[in-house]
Amino acid sequence: MIALMSVSDDSSITLLRTLSTSFCCYSISSMDADTFIVSTYDQERPVRTIDLQGNEGDIQHKLLPDKAYGLFKSTCNYISSTNTLVFSDMDQHTVYMCDLTSGDSHVIKSDKIMRPRGVCAGPAGTVFVCSRGTDTIVQLSQDGEILMTHDIGMVYPFAVSLNRDGTRLVVSNWIGQNMIKLFHVSR
């Protein structure tokens, strides 16, 4: 099940609706106003779509692994500005970037990206990736090149998100000293 919620300016949370799914969801991101892309676990298709009416679909891309992942082993995010699906495979130390319009794709493997976790859109079409094995955030270009790594002063970064105006990055971890850190993003 997916719960859609609203957060007000005073941080009140309101449940808007729930969507039943035939699959187990892990991460979710908006594809457009009516459709979400989700990563799954314990399913043969690691990335699925679901719309506000509950209609489920598949993301077909030659690059995406066709295998079932365990919980916490993969995650995805959709970058609407570039129509790109970003998918991380923790055990293979790999990030996949798939342009869903052109079919172009990039496989990113580097000793700078070890046990990748959360991913999110960055400024100017870049992507931020949590590298749990190096305790850093790695910033990738639209072409999958590593632009820089950011030492964030925490172990096992797990999730990353950029605010709407692109000025603040939030990173959380999940093992050890649990933290949430806020960073200013310079343009």
C-alpha cells in the first residue's frame, strides 16, 4: 500500500488517500502529476509505476536488471527535468541512469560509489547518490560522470533529498549514530 500525504506549512501531516498495490514498494518518486515510479523488493520487476487510480505498470528498459531485490538492496528516483530513471544496486556497487525517452543509458561503477543507497535529483540535471561504503555523497553529471564526492561527516548515508528550490540537501543515515544533516547547496 502507498499512503499519499500532505504536509502543511506548520508541519501538520494529512492523509490524502491510499493506493493498494500488488507489489511491495520501497522508494517512490513522482513521474508526473498522476503517476509515480517505485522501486520494489521481492519482485521480479525492480521498478514499477502506479497512477492515482491504482493502475500499475512496468518500466521497460534494456539496462535495468531483471531480478528480485531484497529490502534495502535497491532504490530508484525519477529525474523529471531529464526524463531519467536513476536506479542503485547496493550489492553490485552500481548506479544505472536510464533516459526513458531516448533509451540512452549509463552504468556507473567506481571505487567512489560503494554500496549505493538513496538517490535524488541535484541542480542542473545532476544526481546525488548516497555511497554507504565510502560515507560520502557522490554527485553525477547527466552523462553519468562523477563530478565530485562530498564528505558529509556521517557513517552509512542512507537517504538524500533536495528541497524544491535546490538550495538545501538533506541526508540521513540508518546505522550507528542516527543523524539527519542539512547542507547548503551552492550554485
